[in-house]
Amino acid sequence: MSSSGDSQAFERERNHLIYEIAQGLDRLTNNLSQLNRNLQDANSLGQSMEQTADVWRAFNQQIAQTSNDPSDNRVE
């Protein structure tokens, strides 16, 4: 009889641990999905800023060329 009680206790504990593991894996999956969405958002933000950075880079280069141009007729 004791063996039957031990077996039932073992089964209960095993089922409880399996349930906890399944919950942990569900949380892990949800967190990884959120991380993936966040990384995608950061990537798309970076891509959208690339065009703005290119415009500022071109502006800066044009200003640098203009200030170094000896044919500039500015009066200082």
C-alpha cells in the first residue's frame, strides 16, 4: 500500500513540475516575442533615421566645401 501512495505522490509531483515547466516555457515564448518586436521597432527606427542622417551629412559636406572655397566672395 505504501508503494501505491509513493507512486501517486510521485505522479502528482511530476505533473506539478511539468505544469510549472510548461508555464515557464510559455512566459519565455511571450518574452522572446516581445523582444523580437522591440528589436524590429528599433531596426525600423534606425532605418528611418538613416535618410535624415544622409541629408545632414550632405548639408555638412556642402557647408564644409563652401567655407573652404577660396573663390568665396564673402566679406568678413
